Amino acid sequence: MDKTSSQSILAQSLEGFAREKLDDLETRSLRRWLAETDRGEGTTAVRRGKDLISFCCNDYLSLSHHPELRRAAIDAIDRYGVGAGASRLVTGNHPLYEELEARLARLKGTEAACVFGSGYLANTGIIPSLMGTGDLIVLDELSHACMHAGSRLSRATIATFAHNDTGDCRRILEAERGKHRRCLLLTEGVFSMDGDLAPLPELSDLAREFDAWLMTDDAHGLGVIGGGRGSRAHWQGRAEVPLQMGTLSKAVGAYGGYLCASQPVIDLIRNRARSFIYTTGLPPAVVAAASAGLDIIEHDPGLAALPVKKARLFTSLMNLPQAESCIVPLVLGDAEKALAASEALFEAGFLVTAIRPPTVPDDTARLRFTFCAGHDDVDIERLASCLRGQGLERVETAP
């Protein structure tokens, strides 16, 4: 067999594998497709040639189109160019980073901060930098995929506790903590698919009792709760969270991830986190825009309060439990049913994506609604009316 024939057979084997897996996903209504979407200012979007009101975007304060962020990005390009050029430890640590990290630390109430290329890169870098073989990681079962990925990369022992169940968390700590050197307790501040808040005061007490380090992923808390300062601030001093991780790609309106912590911890992360050391720095325009977004959040707590206010209007109209954050799920169970409901909303002029496994647990496919500062109350009322017309007004939020 010549080399060309061998390559052809290998290609056929690979393509056959891919088709088999795709066919299986299609059969279970779990196949995903990219849908070209032109996001406009505020909450508007265009998909498949149709003008829509989006209720599935994480740009909670509509800052990605804000004139101050645009201006900051343009000025940064004019001065520093488009790309960072290299990793931050080589030549990619342009002067804008110092301002951004200082703003983050001030907003989150810590000594220092470290910015990563994305939230996913942050969690896959931070966790293995702190934990290793012989250590214990205890995390909420519904923590984001990147927290699970970072935990596996650490090679530590991993135990998951039932969602927001501090009793189950205590059970695990009582049984396992004494067998390990160090312990990291992981949770999301605001859960991305359910919109509920982690019980940080109780988890903080457990961390103190069992000599564990509490770390929160506050991707959906920053800029939205706690006067814009996030989930720890929401609890008004009742929770000690020495490791506050989050993203700049949601309420901040830009891109990137971060860790806010003490100066020694941040110095260690910069020396050990592989996803920091071996990744090109963020483009200067993105860093400048993120600083501008944080400035708005810091000085306009009234703006930060609007997304939750809008979400609570929706839950009131739908006879659902009052929203804790700007995220409200309608759990439909079946993936095909969620897709059909999403399409019906599309036809009515709303963009709401069906969220299916493995993003959420089996049999909990859902519509995930996100509410932004720019949503018009009239559009929220129309959305609720449309859902009631589909017979969905009594669907409960995820447990």
C-alpha cells in the first residue's frame, strides 16, 4: 500500500468516527450548530435575517457597545497596535495591564489581581498552581466545566458535593480532610445555568473550620450583584473568600479572566500558572476596554442593579420564585422540547437558546433567560405573554 492510500484509509477512519458521533448526537437532539448572529447595540440581534430581542446574552450591562469602551479600545489600538506580541512574561505585558489589575483589586477588595486570557484559562491555571497530588478539592457538582477541568489537571483527589448543600459538603470534609495536606473548596458565586447564589457565608465557615481555601468563580456576579462588586460583596462581610476568580467578558463587556487575591498568592500564580505563562497576552484594545467597563461599574451601582430588577419583573409575570440574579432558567427536561420552545420564541421575535446536556445534567434541558440593564419592560412583558401562550407559565426553576 502506497503512502497516499494509507493516508486515505486513515482519513476515512477519522471521518467515519466523526460521523458516527455526530449521528448519535443528532438522534438525541444534542447536536450543536454555529448560528451567525449580528449583535446590535443594547439587546438587539439579527439571526437568519430576522430582527430579534435577545434574552440569552451575558452582556448584562450592555457595555460591549458603550461609547466609552469603544473609545478606550480605539485609543489603545492607535497607541499600542492590535496584538500583544508575546506572553505577558516576555513582551506582552503592555502598560494597560497595571491599571486593569489595580481596578480589579480595588473593586473586589483584595491586595492584587492577575488577568488571564479567558475565564477558562484562569481556572485551568489557578487550580493546578495551588493543588497537586496528596491534596483535596471539594467542589459543588454544578460548578462550571472549567473548574472541573482545572481540578482534574491538578491531580488532586476530587470530591463533589450536592448543589448548594452545605450539609453534604460538611460530610465530605469530615470524612476526607484529615487524609490530605491541603484543601480547596470551589463554587460559583452565581451559578451560570440556574441563576442561584452559592451559600458563601456557610461555605466560608466550613472552610475556616476545616482549614480549606475557598475559591469562587464569580463570572456572573461581577457587575450585577453586591452593588456591582460581586458575590462576596453581596453577603456584606459575612463571607471570607481569599480566592475570587471571574471574567471580563460578561457584565464588563470585554474579554479575559482574572484572579483577585493577596499579593503573595498573585505572585505565585504568575510563576506557576501554565495558562498564564505560556499564553500570548490579551490585545491592548481588550485590556483598555475592560478598564473602562470596570470604571463604569465602580461608579454606577444603579446600573448594576438593573439586570436583577428586570429578571424579577419576569419571574413575577411568570409566577416563578423571585430571581436571585439576572439568570432565570425554565427547565423543560427533554432536549427536543427545549429546542422547539426556542424556535417558537424565535418566530415571535425573541432570541433564547435551548441549553442541553452535557452543559446541564441529563433530563434538565432548558431555556436560559438572561436579563440586561437595557431590556425594555414592554419586551419582558411580551416575552412572558408568549411563554404563557405556550403553556410554560408554571414551569419551575431548576432546583
